[in-house]
Amino acid sequence: DLIKNRRPASFPPGPRMFPIVGNMLSVDHKKLHESMTKTVFIKVTYGDVYSLRMGQRFVVVVNGFDAVKEALITQGDSFAERPVLALQLDMFKGLGEFYIYSLLFTNGNTWREQRRFALFTLRNFGLGKKISKYFPSTCLFCAGKPFYPHLIINNAVSNIICSLVFGHRFEYDDEKFKGMIEMCEKGIQLQASIWTRLYNSFPHLMRRLPGPHKTLQNIWEDVKKFIREELQDHKQNWDPSDQRDYIDCYLNEIQMTKGQTDSTFDDANLVACVLDLFVAGTETTSTTLRWAFLYMAKYPEIQEKVQAEIDTVIGQSRQPSMEDRANLPYTDAVIHEIQRIGNIVPLNLPHSTTREVQLGGYTIPKGVTVVPNLTSVLFNKNDWETPHTFNPGHFLNEEGKFVKPAAFIPFSAGKRQCLGESLAKMELFLFFTSFMQRYTFSMPVGVKPVFDYHLGATRAPLHYELCAMSR
Ligand code: HEM
């Protein structure tokens, strides 16, 4: 069918495909989530389930709460895998021929074992308590003077996952660490760029060409080198009776499963999983907080209301804790609305069918890439009163109590639902309330907040300067 340039029988329909490129040119790659959320292509309207052909690969787009829920929950088992993409294969080739490591990209037994272990281990380290210990000190925000919040926030957030995984934090002036965080960020942006789409669509050609896809491979190689050094340090000081962090627990697991031929715990997988936690655990929360500052600067009256609630419930003399959340419905609603409108993982991570399935009246064969489009759910006019306007009221009932609409799924849903969700929620709550308790944020004089973004695997605000006034 590919050669005949047409869709298989009963396959979800979609816009006309061109030879070789398919629908590569039917979408705007800089706003891919918006392109995929619309269903009208060249005057033809498609339903909630339609298909695009990106080069040589078909992608099924699933839009709207009902269809996404049907795929990820009701038929969760059939949509639980990740597609095996050329770029991933090439990146991990050095670790074992055609064997993909990690949490984010594995399937089957490897994914199941690694996910279970990571969830269990992260939960065991008493997340909430650690966060306040790693909170950035006041002097980081040179009060009153405009500053770029980006790196400081990345660093503060990253230190949480570092303390859980590596057992220690990094200083704000540690050049090596700063370089690492910047590299991860660049990696995330490139990871979902048109270059990687081209690579996955035309691997034979792209492998021979220079370009950002090669930079990407070098970036992840450098980050892995950094993790391997941490691993070496851990091995040198390893004491099985004192498990300090994720790496220690992992080394223990390798020891315990030694000799089992089907064990998925080894050094290579350790490095890959730590890389996932480090990357997924830094960029996401930090991007959300950077949207938070922009919205607070744009809506000072909302910021004041949050501060008033925090002043009444917590006061100024103690740090916020997770127990405060239930008593801060307005603040909680604001955080949720930031996550909704911030839409930081707009196209979810790609899924893949594990068997032939029926969805929306169409047949999708096994092994087809599926995009359960989060943008289409978080901005659907049937689910949200003012989908494109910042409105904490989306999460408050008439009595001002916090409520969470079912369509709030920024962490996705089902078997692959974000592994770091509870950590991320704690981080967002504790960072946001602590910032609001201590500072008032605004743009520098004469500057308006700009909501333009850069789209990679995440949707991130462009660099901006901010003012933080101590309260
Ligand atoms: C997966 C969102 C924070 C680790 C995901 C997915 C989304 C997501 C949409 C894909 C789910 C799917 O495929 O259906 C977010 C958001 C975050 C956040 C919005 C913060 C605001 C974190 C943190 C960690 C983390 C802090 C680290 C502890 C992961 C991992 C996966 C994942 C390992 C892959 C799960 C799997 O494939 O089984 N996240 N995430 N995330 N996230 Fe997060």
C-alpha cells in the first residue's frame, strides 16, 4: 500500500498523501500539536481518529477525551507499547544489538520490570520531605533586578531528582552540572524536531548525512558519560546495608538477579533508566514553573489572591508542606490551570499498537504508531469553559472547593501514564507555594509577558527576563 501510495483498507482516513513524503508537508512542524488537533485538511473534515503518513511511517492521531480514553484506558493493553524508532535503535546500539534500554522507550518484560522497580524505589525515598531541603536560597533571585529564571529553576528542580537518584545535589555554580542541564534541554528540543522525524522516516538516508540528529546522539552520549562517572563513584563506596539512593538500590537489584538469564537489570540499563529519570524529571517540572511565572506576571490579581490564601493558611514564618494542599483550594486550582494551559507535553509520548485493534470504527494493524493527542483533550471546548483563556475557575466548584475535571490529563492516562506524576505534583505544589509566599513576580518595566513557545518533546516558553520582589 505504501508503494501504491494509499491507506490500507479500513485504516483511519486522512489527507491526501504525496509520494515519498506522505503528509510530511501537510502539517506545520513548529506547531505540530495544533496541526494534529485540527481535523480539517484541505477542506475535508476527519473525525477524532485519523491518519497521517510521515515519510514512510503511518501515524494515527487520536483526538478528544472520549477517543483518547477509549485507547489508553478501555483498550489500554492494545495501545501500551512504544514504537521502535530508528533513532532510538541507533542511540542504544552500542549497548546491545537491536535491544532498546530505558524506561521511556522499552516494551514487554524490560519495561514492566524497570517501571515497577522505578516506581517502588522512588516512592520509598520519602519524596516530599527532601524537596524543601533543596530549595534555592533567597539570594538566587537578585530581588528587584531583572533576571533569567530559566537556569536557576532548572537547577533547583534537577537537584530534587539528583538527590533521589545520585544521593546528592549540585551547587548552582557547578559548571559541569550546568552544562549537563543545558545539554538535556537541547536534547529534549531536538528529540522531537523535524530532523528526528526525518531520521525515523528515512533512516538509511539520514544515517549518512550530518545534521542535528547527529548532535542529538552526541548529547545523549555525553549525558550517559556523566551518569557512568556517578555509577563508578557509587560502586567504589557501595555498602549493601545502606542504600542511599536509586543507584544503590539498582546495584542491589543487579546483585540479587545475577545468574537469572532473563534479568533486565544490568549496568547498561541502569545508565539508561537514570538518564530517563534525569531528563524527564528536570525539564518537565521546570518548564511548567517557567509558564507559572509568566501567567502570574500577566494576571497580578490572580497572583495576589494566591498570596492572600497562602498568608492566611500558612503565614510567612514556616515553609509550605504537602499537608497544606487540602487547605489551599485556590492555589491548587491555579497550579492545575497552569499545567492545563501550559500544555507542556502537547503530543504525549508516542504509543504503538500491540495487536490489531478497532478504534473509532477503523482497524489499526499491530505495530502502528499512535498519538493520543493531549492538546486535543486539554483545550476541548466541550470540557473547558474557556479553553484558551487562563481560568482557575476550571478547577473550582461554586463553593470555591477544588475539583478536577476528568479531562485534566497532562500526565496522560493508562499503562504508560507518567511515572513521575506524584513527584512532579509535589514539586509543583511546594515550589510554587514557596515562591508565592516569598516573592511577587512581574515583568521588567515596560515589558509585556510573551507566550510564544518552542516546540520539541515539550512546549517551552521562549527565554524571558523576570523580576522577583521580596514580599
Ligand atoms: C511519561 C508528563 C514529570 C518520568 C510521561 C508522559 C507524559 C508525561 C505525558 C507520557 C505518558 C504516555 O506515554 O502515555 C509529565 C509532566 C510532568 C512530568 C506533565 C511534570 C509536570 C515527570 C517527572 C519524572 C517523569 C518528575 C521523573 C521522575 C516519566 C517517565 C515516563 C514519563 C519515566 C515514561 C513512562 C513509561 O513509558 O512507562 N510523562 N511528566 N515525569 N514520565 Fe513524566
